Amino acid sequence: MTLGKMETALQRESSNPLHLTGGLPNPAPTLVFVYRSQNRVYVTKHIDWISSSLPTNSDLYSVLPTASFRRTGRGHHGFASRFVDLHSGVVMEADSVAEPEIVLLTFSGEALENLRRNGGMAEDNRIRRMANEGAKASRIDLTLNIHDGEITPRSMYNALKSGAVKPRARTYRFIEGKKGDVEGDTLYIGSPTADVQFRCYNKAAEIGIVDQGAWIRLELELRRVRANGAFQSCRTNGISETCSGHLRDFLDWGNQEYKSALGDNGIQPLDVPRKPTNRQRWLLGQVASALANELWLDSAFQDTFDTAVRCELERLTIDNEL
């Protein structure tokens, strides 16, 4: 059954969810052991969020063999219908007037965990099947979990301030927090509106674990073209290698635990071409032309202009650190 036929059936019998059967045993996420003195540190790597479009004529059975969708109301972004898989929590939005040829699938972190827990197919295999059906990702979160290690958000923050951590972003923000007896600090690197943002936080604190050892999560959220590049890399190279490669490319740190957690393997991010934004076109057009005319009349204005740009960059950096 194609998505188009399935949507019609769902709309006609929204009170009776469509039950799909099938699935294969699901292996655990990638597991890597890293030894530190007499303690054992272990690392898991997986995807914690996927938002993607899928052609309406795709075979959803190949992506979610055990899905049981039910209509829950209207969707967002112009999609008239919203469906939720009762087994996993995966959300599907359909019936867009502007884009009737696609549906949107959202796999939240909770939905992906449900799929891993309840069995089905391996996560790498699900990504390949989605890509084979023509999926294009608009957001993907690559996650690396460090259990029983020494890295903390604060230690990474201190290393960042000292220059030991060298990220591919200018802005960062450190938020102090506490949940029960567990420190719940979070370090953000990169703007929340950028194509790439890094997070380091205490996952144990987030879910209220206080007596099961350290659990630190390093998470890279990719959007737009960067997300689809990572998605295609997961399809070709696997989730573990893509996760390690993207984290290593974004954040350079000589910390041995961090380097060991990434491992020796890793695929560099794809060089995804992008179209200039409207503001960039304006800067490259009217602004560049006006600046060139001014410099033709007064070449000394270049230093004045460069100083003004540097001051604005410093102001933006300070504002984003507050």
C-alpha cells in the first residue's frame, strides 16, 4: 500500500487505526568500550531525532512495518491532517495543498527509543529504507552517550573558555541547573537558529537518575541541508561512523576520553552546496556595489568599515554568551 492510499484509508476510518504487521529483531545501539584506569567507560551512538519528508507514493510498510496510525487532528505548516503511530509515537502530517506530493514524518527521541525497545528493524536499516523511498531530512540529531566517564558539561565549558575546545562556532551558552542530587548543567555551542548546534548535558539529571553512575550526552543537532547531508551519510556509511565524524569535525578537543569515545572510525560531513539566502543576495548585490563605490572615492574607508564589522561581531558574541 502506498502512502497516498493509506492516507485515504485513515481519513475514511480515522476511529479505527490501520494495523501493519511485520518486523525483525532490533539490535542494541552501537556499543564501544573505552577503558580508563580501573573503571569501565562505555559509549553508545544513535539518532535522537529525525524530521523528514517522504513522497506520498512511498511504501510506508518498508519504514514502519508495525505502525498503527490514528488521525489526531490538523498538522502544522499547512498540512491538514496529523496522524500518530499508537505503538511508537511517530508523527505523520499529510494533505498539504502547497505540497500534496509529500508527507512529513517526525521521529522524536521518545519515538525512536520506543522503536528500539519494542523491536523491529535496526536503526541503520530504517535509515536506508527511508532514503531508498526518497526521504529528505530537514532535522537530524546525532547522539553520543558517555556512561561512567569523567567528562561533564562544566569540564567541557572550562576547556572551551581556556581554548582547549575548538568548535566550529563562535557562540556558546552555559546553563547551570540541578535536578534532585544530580547536577543538570547544559552547554550549548552554536546558535539555536544555525544549521548546526552542539549540546552537552547530563542525561541522568534530565530523566531523574541519581544513583546509577554518570551519563553524559553529546548531541549534534543538524538542520536543513546539513541534516540531509548527515542523513545521506547515515544511509551510506552507518550511524556510528556518521556520528563520530560529524562530532569530530565540529568540535576539536584533545581530551583522551572524548577522543576514545569518538573512536578511530568516522566519516567527514558531506560538502553540501547551499543556495544564498535573501539577505546574502542583498549583501552581495546592493551592499557590495555601494561599498565598492565608496571605496573608489575614499580607499581609507575600508579600515573604518572593517572596524565597524568587528565591533558588531564582538557584540553578537557577547549577547549570545549571556
